[in-house]
Amino acid sequence: ELRDNFNPDKRQRFQVEEMETYIQQLIISSRHVRDDFFWRKLKISTPDKWERNSAPFKKCFWDTVIGKITDNPVPLNPKARQIYDRPDWKGYEVTLDVLPDLFVWGYLLLPDDIKTGEKRPAMVVMHGGGGVPSVVCEEDNKTYKALAVQLVELGYIVFAPHFPWRQDINYRNLQRKANPLGLTAFSIPLIQHERMLDWLVSLPWVDSSKIGLYGLSWGGKVAMKMPALLNRYSLSVCSGDFNEWIWKNATVDWPNSYMFVPEYEIFDFNLGNTFGYGEMAALIAPRPFMVERGHDDGVGIDEWVAFEYAKVKRLYDKLNIPDMTEIEYFNGGHEIHAAGTLKFIEKHFGLP
């Protein structure tokens, strides 16, 4: 620019604001695009037909949004050592091989009163970002409320795997490395959960028809995406994460949007035009699905959570299975509440 006294800052600001306005309008219109892509193509009739007819969308979600690792897995080679010895249950640290240089690490909790030949429901308990399996077992942890211990003391078999969201930048680099391969960072825990389920169903005490997943925060993201794609999860509880996900990703009108935090790896290709959390929950249907939401949880606001959950409730109602989904609001923040959710698990899995 050769004009005297010309300041390009004003023009640059105008151009950025123009792009921002355009993107913010896309958040609003993307809901209608998702309706055309998903809801208007699926007739709601019976649970069996819904599960069958939604299968192509699961494939689309896995192949084009998350990305599927197709490498042949290595033998599981399970290894375990005892780490807990409580009056009513035992705990073991477990590793499972998945691929060369990729493994599952987690804690297996087993009730002492399992009888020979008895099979029990199993719950996979997922911690949040930066955590390790032990945090869901700590009785003085105010965030997780010893959820894994609560469940094993109710008689369930519990496995608490590690989610590899640690050391911030190292996890985020997985996304940058995965994207050119048609994958995402979530492609990795997906294949981990596939192999983990292979192992769980092989255990003589596990009822393979009753394996649930309960996760908080990043574990809540796992509770949305894994059961949406892995049918062997027969129940899901999403805690501290359910949201109007497209708005949460891209809005500039709310300070806790992903526009203002370091997690650049959160964004998935074309997600706004395909699968929000309502659509992901629809891929879990007709299996039991529950949302746990603290009124003061800064990951979202009640109004937007309720807006997105309304799609889920409407679907289950129209499938004539209204009792298969619930949402519980509670006075609290970003934490496990373990009140209505435990009743929900008991309702659908029974008490061992």
C-alpha cells in the first residue's frame, strides 16, 4: 500500500470481523444442514429398524469424521498385577497390547462374591483430561467421587482405562500427525476400546450383553463417540460434557468456547454439517443413554444442553422407548454426581 498516511489495521480488522460474522452465521444454519444430512433421511419407526437404518451413518461418522485405523491388531497379551485388596473387592493394574507401540492401560476392579460360572454387568469408567485411572478410585477425590469404587461395591465389574490426553501439546500433536492420514486423535482410543472390549467379553465373569460406559469431561466425549460406533457398549452415561457441540466449538459469544482455549485439536472435519451431540446420541439409540449435568459446570450452559438433549428425548419418545434415556441436572459443577446415574444403570443392568 503506497498511499500516504494509510493504516491497514482498520481494513484488516474489517476483514477479520467479516469472516467472523460469516462463521457465526454458519453455526446457526448448520443445524438445518445436519437436519437434512441426518434426521430427514431416517424414518423413526421401531428400535430395531432405527438401529439398522442408522448403520450407514455410523460408518460415515467413523470413516469421514473420526477416521478408522485399519492396521491389524497384535495379540492382546494381557498382563496384570494386584494393586488393591479391599474387604469386598480386589483391584488389578492391567495392560493390553493393541498395535506395535500402542497399548491399553487401566484398572480392573472385581467384587469378591462372584460365584463360579456367574456373569455380571461391567462398567467402563473414563476419567477426564489429564487424569489417570487411579483418580476414579480415590475416595477423597471431590471430582470423581470414587465412582469406580461405588460401582464395584454395588457388585459390578469395573474397568477404568487411561485416556491419552496428557502433557497437553504431546496429545495435540497426535491430531496434527493423524489428520494427513485421514485420522484424528480419537482414532487411537477407538481402536483401544475395540480391543479392550475384545478382552472384556473374553473374561469368564463378564456378561457381554451388559457392558456400559460412564465418563466425565473428556471421558464424557468418550461416552459420546465410543458407544455411537461400538455396538458392544450397551449403555452410556455422558457426564460434564454433553452440549450443543457445534456452538461450543465455534461461538465467539461465550468465554468458554473452544475459540478461546488452547485445545486446537478439538475440531473435526465437517462436523458442523454432519454430527452434533444430538446426532451422536441418535447413533447410540436405542440403547440406554443418560446425560449428567451440573448447573454450575462451566463446560456449557443449561439452556444449550437442554436444547440439544431435546432432540435425543424426542427420538426415544418416538421410538416408544422413553424410559431408555434420561437427563439429570444437579446443584454442582464439573464433577460426577452419581445419584440418578447409578439408578439408571441399576434400572437397565440390574443389581448383581
